[in-house]
Amino acid sequence: MIRLNAGHPDAASGGRVLPRAAVLSFTLGMIALRVCWLPGVNCALAVASVGLGIVALFQILHAHGTVAGIEEAITGVVLGIVVLGLSVFFVSALIAAYH
């Protein structure tokens, strides 16, 4: 886990930590959105983003306020779902265009 504002005891985070799964979920979701034109790669990144986001949400919800990062985890899950939806749309449009 990543410590938020580690050297500042008066920080607004209150010494809470940020789970790496939340950071990875957000990062993979953004990368999947950037490479939306690569059908296999973006689907794998999107599935990983959704999975890591769900893991991070469980970590955050079971930590009782000692872990931050719910925004990153939710954003990672949403980005992963959006990329998967776009992939299904583009693949179905390509299939319809060739028929």
C-alpha cells in the first residue's frame, strides 16, 4: 500500500494508505481507453482493471476508514466497463459491416 502524505502528520488523509490495487485499476483503465483500437489488448486491460478495482473496493470497505482510494477504485471499474462496452460495440459494427 502507498502511504498518503507520509511525512505530514497534519495531512487531511489522516495517515491513511492507498491500496496498490486501486492505483493499478485506475492506471490500467486509462491505458485500456488509450489503446481502444487494439481489440485483444484493451479487453485484457479492461478485465484486469475491473478485477483490481473490485479487489481494491473490498480492501477499502473492510479497512474501516484506514484505507483511502475509493475514487480510484470506482473510476478503474467504470473505465474497464466502458472500454469493454466500446469493444463489443466496435467488434459488432465490424462484423455487421462485413455481412
